[in-house]
Amino acid sequence: MVISRMSTTTVNNPDCIFCQIATGAIPATVVADDGELMAFPDIHPRAPVHLIIIPKAHVMRSVAEMTDDQTALLGRMIALAKKLAEEKGIADDGYRLVFNVRHHGGQEVDHVHLHLLGGQPLGPLG
């Protein structure tokens, strides 16, 4: 799969746990890394497959800060989630993609990230 790359000059935030994972300062089991995006298992999984997909650069804290020129990045994150769902064998039965946005939306880390969950019936939200 060929996905166009977005260029960014944003530096990493040394206080951000996801930036530390992206730089290797905090170890993680990396399941995908294309140089710009990275995926690894959630440390508190809510399903048999629960992966976190991040841009390696600290480009925005949440989707709420997204600018028009960052829509392609979020699209690439979703495309990577689809590919990982296929690789993990959960694509045929279904899976959930979640962007939590800010505190009331359940966001715990201020670094935009996408959750991929599957491997069991997830039921309705709420």
C-alpha cells in the first residue's frame, strides 16, 4: 500500500509519553513504523487487539487542534489502522477506531492518537 507522506518540522515534546515512545526513550513493542507513523499495543487493552497509532512527531495534541493541512495525516493514520486490522486478522469480523478528543472525550495523553480495537464483539458505545 502506498500512502503519501506529510512533511512536518514539529519537534517532539520531551514531556510527552508518546514522543518518548516514538524516540525509543521508553520501550514499546512496535508493530508498525513507516518513519512518520508508529503503532504499538495499548498498555491497558480494552480488547484482545488494542493498538495505539501515533504520528511520531508531536504535530497536535488532539483532533480539536487539527488544521486543514493535517487532514491527510489523520487519513494516513486510519489507513494504517485498516492495514493493521487486516494483519491482525480482525478485519473480517469488524473493529473499532477511536479518536478520543480532550478530557471530556476520554483523552489521557495530549498527543493525537488513534485506538484500533477488535478481536471480540465490542457492542454499542455508551
